Amino acid sequence: MDRKQSGLIFFSIIAFFLYAFGVELFENVWSFPEIRKIPLMVIALVGTGIYATVRLGFPQIKYLKHGINVTSGKYDNPKDKGDLSHFQALTTALSATVGVGNIAGVATAIYYGGPGALFWMWITAFFGTTLKYAECTLSVKYREMNSQGYTAGGPMYTIENGMGKKWSWMAIAFAGFAIICSFATGNAIQSFTVSDQIYSESIQIFGSDHFLTIKRSFLDLFEFSFQQVINGIILSSVVGLVIIGGIKRIGRVTGYLAPIMAVIYFISSVLILTYHYDEIFGAFSLIFNGVFNPTATVVGAGGGALLTMINTMLMGVKRGLYSNEAGQGSAAIAHSTAKTKYPVREGAVAMLGPYIDTIIICTLTGLVIICTGAWKHTEYYASITASTLDEYNNAISVGSFRGLDLINGSLLTSFAFKNGLQWLFNYGDKIITLSVLLFATSTAISWSFYGDRSTEYLFGEKAIFWYRVVYIIFVFIGANAGIEAVWAFGDAALGFMTFPNLISIIFLTGTLKRMTKKYFNKDYESIS
């Protein structure tokens, strides 16, 4: 049975399970099975990260400097096989990872899991750097070249070429879930977040009864506004113009976009934290207390401190993975395009991703939310301070607790930035609007390439055009529809992608260790 037939069978099975059991079945990937109250997904991610870190001798520390040197262009050779420079490959991967997860994802983690969730995002990132090193090094080693001379790499090729043909079913499953994830997590969720942010800004200007902002029903399926339709047309046009040009155009765009958006966000966050410097120590205290000394009196949570701790851990790991994609395998597709003869070099570059995405950018977001007091507008804060279960339930139902509106997602981060920059000007929330626009658009652009490569793997080069058409349509749909189910399904696909990738890392760790030792035993300063 060839890949195309296998791919069709895969999507038929997924469609059947969706029809028969609904999205709820897939949501369970993050919570079932549980081992002593800890979901298997959390154990698999953190456990594989620890295993690979110890086996490879903490590469995220030992080879960090080398990764920086490679990224700077010190070892670039335009004659090497590949499509993008080391820097462009990193910015393409970062453009997919630095996005809604850094703005809305961190806020959501704190909203449900409290400040302690940020600690688990750090843990995911630290061990995730090794996973990035592993998956990206292997992707370059086992990549192929297609008929047009472009690279074709990623965990699906690592599994098939590195583990053998008998594991092809697992490579097909990875590619299939990567395509699903590209439409949901990498696309519709991004466009929805951008559109929702712009829509909320429009309401502030025009009001909710203006012909642009008034909500209309579509076949009783969802509500939309003309503003969101306009957003969808613009977003899908921008994404379409970039992705139709292929990976080289994507690399050029993200090479400019990623640094610009990171600098804007970084400077704004530092200004807020500088002004609220006296709150920073207290913020770290809240973070570590939330992990190691959680309150046992959480209203509505019958398990007390243990349930609170596990919920905090799950939210941190889940949103940490969503943000930096460590262990997921998607970034390996971008890094497999690097121009290099030495796979280990691109692996060292890939390690920078979680440091930039989570250790720096997510931490800045979390500290801003905590230091400005915005975290008191969360469901978690209501759960630890409500006097009774009735008070807590009422707060959730009306969206307000003791005079404070409950705010989630990018709107919580907007609120924090508006308050945090009020000493300078009154438009701090507009920085989040701009950041969401840049981050989410760049994520949608980069994720199209992941689905693009997965589509080629399953259905051949001719299917890429139709994949891109559907992808652009999903950008428009996401900008207009309430997509809670899409988010849940995207999270599930993300989880299902992770297992084949982690298995391949464990299976090929010995090979990776030998490659690493061989490369760093050389005088790599003198080889090109």
C-alpha cells in the first residue's frame, strides 16, 4: 500500500471517529490515561526530554554558544544543500512558535492554572531544548530532496528513513496529524485571535451596534460581523500571497518579520517591568508558591492542593508545548531546510528556539500579567479567594468576581499591557493588537509550510496546490467563526503528532549521540 492510499485511509478513520464520537474523544489525549493523576502526555514529554538530556549530556548548556555562532552566519556556506540559511531556518521555525501561544497561551495558562503554570512552561522549555536539538538534527540527517530540488524533511522522513519501512505507519500518522494541526492550531486559531482582537478594538471605536460590528447569525451555526469578514479577506490574502511563493519566500518574509515583532514585544515588556520593578520579587514568589506550596482551599476543586498542583502543571506543560512546540516535531520540518553538511549544526541552532520563545518571551508575558495585577482577573484567582462554592460558581457564570471582570486569552494580556504602560501613554493594549497581528500572521505563514511538506509526503507534489487553497480558506473561516471545538481538536492533533516524534527520538538517541560526539570531537571552528 502506497502513502497516498494510506493517507486516504488515515483521514477516513479520523472522519469516522469524529462523526461517531465527536471532538470529545480526541480531547482525552491530554488527560487519559492518567498515571497517579498525571496525564501520560505530560509524562511522555517531560520524561523523554529528561532521558534525552541525560543521555546526550545536557546539550542545551554545552552547545548553546555554538548554536549562537552558527546562527550568526559564522559557518554559512551557500553551496551546501538546502533551501534556507541557518538564521532563516530558525526565524521560520520561530515565526511558527512565537505567536498566539506567547500572548494568549500564557494568559490562558495563568487564567486556569495560576502563576505556577509559568514554572512548568520553563521546565517544558528547558528539557524541550534537547528535544528540539534531537528532532532537528535527525530531520537534517534523514531528509530527502524532491524533484524540484527542494528539501523534504521532518519526523515523517526521520521515522521512515531512520527507523525503517516497518515504521511507515507511524510516519503516515505523524504527517496526517500535522496536516490537521496546520489547519487548526497553526491556522484557524491564529486568524481567529487576530480577528477577535481587531473586532474588540473596533467595538471600542464604533460601539457594538455599528453595521461593521453588529453580530449576525449564519445558519444558526455561528455569529459573525462585517468587520470579521473584512478581517478574514485581508488575512487570507496576505497569507496566500506569501505561501504561494513557497519556502524561499516564506523564509525571506519571516527573516524580517520575526526579529521586528520580537523587538517590539521585548522592549514594551521591559518598560512595564522596569516601572513595576518592586513587584518582580513578589511575582516570582507567587510562581514558586503556586508550584511547591499550592493552596489546599480551592473552591470547586475537590482534590485540594494535589488537584490544584496537577491542574497547574497540566496547563503549564500544555501551553508550553503549544508555545515552543518542543517534542512536537513541527519545527524540525523548518529546520530540515537549512543549508548545511552537518546535521548537528542545525540541531544546535534549533536549541535557541525554546530559549527565545518560552524562557524569554513567555516569561515576559507572564511577569507583566502578574506584576500589573491583571492575574486577579482570572478564574484561578477566584477559585483560591472565593468564600463559598456558590460565590465561585456565580463568578464563573457572570464573568465577574468581586467587582473585577474575568478576562482570558489575549484580552488579559492586552489589559495587563494597557495598565502597565499607563504611566507612559494610554495605548498599551494597541501593542498587543499589533503583536497579535504580527505573531499570528507569521505563525499561519510558517505552519502552512509544515502542512505543505506533510501533504507532499502523503499525496505527492501535485497535491500541494490544493492543500494551499484549503489552507487559505481556513484562514478566512477562522477569522469569522467561534472555534472552541477547532482549538480542542487542534490541541488533540498536536498531542497525537507528539507521540510518533518522541518514539523516534528515543529509538534514535544512540545514533544521535554518536553523531554529536563525532562532530564535537572535530575542530569545528575550521570545518565548513
